[in-house]
Amino acid sequence: MKITRAMELIAASRIPKATARVSASKPYSAKLVEVIRNVSAASGGASHMLLERREVKNAGVLIVASDRGLAGAYASSIIREAERHIIAVEKSGTPARLFVVGKKAQSYFHYRKYHIERAFLGVTDTPGYGDARAIANILMDAYASNTVDSVDTFYTQYKSPMTQVPLQFQLLPIVAPEGAEGSEPLASVDYSYEPSPTAILDRLLPRYVESTVFSMLLEASASEHSARRRAMKAATENADELIRILTRIANRARQAEITTEISEIVGGAEALSQQT
């Protein structure tokens, strides 16, 4: 109980920082989407390798799970969602190549003989932008070299300390970013371009992929800490209840033993008094 209580407090102390990082990353992502939309419009619908749609002969799947356990159903939920997608893809005759983040996902899919193209470990606890860039570069290289023809990602979206939702998102090819549902349309901005809009778009789209992966890692990290806090809180409460039950049983057994001893003493004394 002391261990689970300590882990609960540690997870609770990490949640505010993790959620703050999620909130801090959203303005950058929103502005990046706005700039890409305006530059895309100015470039006259220019094509780009990351926008290219082609026949899917090899499907890439990125699964963001966790490196550590003791977080309830956090890792298993996203792994099950990803596995259902992988089974459906392979039933259609398309081989799936897996990119897994976290030791839990690596162990699960390795044991079941899935093809793991690349595993990223030691990332989920406190992800940095460098981690996101490394993952994004590997995915973009795989897409550019036709190793995979699409990349679907599975991660856990953080909504509140009590609610985390497993989500699927198509990362590659990039779908033209739209405004958030229910938001007002973004006003078109007339930029002065140096160099050309197409060259700028070539730089922006990889940054967009990196930013998207980074947002997923941050959301997953906040979700993991929240899930671990809930799991450890439940474990602490269960241990406390078990201690109360066992203490009650021990007290009853001790009382029964004392009663038996007293009865034996009284019975012995009565027998001696009758002999005299």
C-alpha cells in the first residue's frame, strides 16, 4: 500500500506539468495549420511528396503506448484498437509494418510475431521535441522510399484527468488541414513570399508532421500519468480495505483464542475445586 500510495502521488505531481505541455503546444500547432492553409492556397495547389496519395501496398501503423505498466488499461486499450486495424488491413491482403512507441507495445506485438519496423523506447514518460522529430523523420523516410504507402497512428487523447480516449489518425499522406469543427473560418492572409510558396511548403509540411507527432506524444504522456494515478489510487484503496478485513479477522481469531484459554483455565480450576 505504501508503494502504490507513493506511485499515486508521483503520478499526480506529473499530471499538471504534462497537461500544461499539451496546452502550450496547441497554439503552435494551430498557427502552423493556418500558415500551411494560406501557403497552400498561394501555391496554386502545388503537389508534394507528403501529400501524394498512392495505392497502399504496404500499410504503416504507428502505435503510441507506454514504457511502464501499473497504469490500468491504458496500454492495452490502445494496443487492442491498433491490433483490430492491423488484422483488418492484413485480411485485405496488405502487409502491415509497425512503428511502436513504448516497451508495452513492443513486447505485445513482438510476442505475436508482427513485423515491427522500428521501436522507440524511453520516450513516453517525458517526450521531447527531439523524440518527435526522430520518429517523424523515420516515418517520412519510410514513406518517401515506398517502404510504406500510408501511416495510420494510434494514440490516447487526453480530455480530462478522468477521461482519456484511444484515437486513430491518418498521418501520411497528409490530409489538407482544416479548421477545427465548430470554429470560425480562418481569414486568408496575403503573405510576401521569399522564396516561392512551393519552397516554403516543402519546409512547412515536414514541420507539420513533426508537430503532429509531438502533440500525440504529449497527449499520450498526460493520459498515461492520469491513468496511472487512477490505477494506483484504486490499488491503495483496495489495499487499505484488505488491511481492515485482515485486521478484523486477526482480532476475531485472537479473541477466540483468548476465550478458549480462559475457558480452559476456568474448567481446570473448577475440576480442582471439586477434587478438594
